Amino acid sequence: MWHYGDPLGEQRSATHGLVVIDRSHRAVLQVSGKDRLTWLHTISSQHVSGLSDGVVTENSSLDGQGRVEDHWLQVDLDGVTFIDTERDRGEPLLTFLRKMIFWAEVVVEPANLAVLSLLGPKVDGPEVLDALGLAELPAPWSAVPLAGGGFVRRLAAVEVDLVVPREQAAQWRDRMVGAGARPAGMWTYEAHRVTALQPRLGVDTDERTIPHEIGWIGGPGEGAVHLDKGCYRGQETVARVHNLGKPPRMLVLLQLDGSADRPAPGDPVLAGGRAVGRLGTVVDHVDEGPVALALVKRGLPVDTELTTGGEVSVAAVMDPDSVPSNDHVGAGRLAVERLRGRTR
């Protein structure tokens, strides 16, 4: 559901109180078998062979050119690895994982689990903890089992997911409402996600997206691609971009002119009539007004006057705080510049 009749009020509750959001559209898989972690380690971009019980991480599958094909959240609990991803990627990811089993002792199956999200500063209030049956919430980027099945996963100080048996999802939602959470729609979740610069696969990415462009680089709890891990498809591109140059595009937050209709995800971003990027998620934020994520040409000056293309053309400007720093220079690039006499 997009909202419950008061989308901006629901967002305000997520800012000052607590909301519960039904995200049961996400696809959840489970991986069992003694080889599950070492096997996942060999076919994915994250370092998960020694992932401790309860540690949550992002992970991904890349193609041979290092472009993102799949992205998921992953946690290992009590001998089972749980994976959740975008709804339309559930079946393709299941098919891909099963094709990659070969001789490993691994079983991959759909999991009949639903995701409910809690957002807000009161997420660790005593009423919530009592309803969850926990003395305290897990630390960020960790999870603990729930009595009766499923688990609670904390991603940030104000963001907690309940991953529960699908047939119990409505009961858990009512339990959270009873603990003081206001029901909110996906509009609230998307507004939170966009302003936090958290891209969604297939919405804020396209078929050319590489992990560096969208901030999916880092170890467990920091990104989906581990730079110190080898032996995965696309690693050559990951290493080359990190060591020798900058990614061709960058993920930024755009402030949109609110006096016109909203543009659509996938619309081009234009500067002086020329395409310089691609629009992603567009949403109305309670404080920021209409905003969007966009992939734009790296190095584009932050004060560039932009417009959106497509059926709706609106003025746009980059949020300066969202523009990635250009301070990092890879070791390979430094070596090249020394050879050219640019630095000593």
C-alpha cells in the first residue's frame, strides 16, 4: 500500500515516533547445507565464508563486466542463510543460485517469510521490546531469532526489520500497532530510503550500473562488494575502477521543482538539453519536498542547472551533501601519474 490516507503525516511519525510498514512484497530465500557459506562466498561479491551467526550484510552477483545483476540482504542464523531481494528478482535469483550448486552440499528454497519494517526513534522503546519478547534490539547490521519463527534484523539506529512467517505477518503488524507504531505505507519507506541515498536494484540502477556508482562497495555491513575478496565474476572491473579511475557515474539526490507534475523513474536527466544521467526513485518528502535519486555523469558541477526529460520536464538541482567526494585516488592512478611526472 502506498499510504493510509495521510502520507506526509505518516512520514512525520517516522521522524518523531514509530511506524510499521508492510514490505511483504520482498522475495525471501533460504539456503541450507554445510557448504552454504563457502559456496555463497565463491559465487557472490561479498566476503561471507566466515560470516558469524547473526551478522547481516549486503551481497550481490555481478556479470562478467562487473555490472550489477542481483543485490540482496543476507544473514546466517542457526545453520540457515536467509536472503531477501526485490520481488521481481526472487525467481531469477533462485534460478541462478540453483544453477551454481554443482557439487556443493547446498539446498536453495523459497522461504515463506514476510518483511515488516519499523522506522523511527522509538524503535527500541520498552513497549516494542516487550512485544518482540526481547530485552534489547540487536546491534546495527545484526539479527536475532524471534520466538515462534523468523528473526528481527537491525540495519540502523532507527530502522528495524521483522522477517516473520508469512501467515503471522498480520498478527505481527497488529502487535507493533499495539506497541505504539503507526501504520504507514511504502511512500514513507521510499522517502526515508531516498534521502538516505539507498538505491533500489532495477529502479535506481540500470543494465550498465557498476557497484562503485551507487555506493555498494565495502565489507559486511558497509556494502555489497568486498574489495579484498577475489574469485567472483566481475572482479576485474571492480579492481580496475577502484585502482585506476573513477566510475563513470555517481548517485546523487536531486531536488525537484514542485510546481509541476512529477517525472518518472528512468527519465533522462538533462543539462543544456544533453543527457547527463538517469532518474531513479521520485517521491514527495515531508521536509524536502519532491526529491529523486539519479545516476549522473561523475564530475558534473554541483551547481549545474538540470531538467528532467521524458513526458514531464521539471527543473532539478543536485543536493551538494549527496555528491561523492573526489578525494580518493586509487593506487594504480597514483602510479600512472608518477610515471607521467604529475606527482612525486
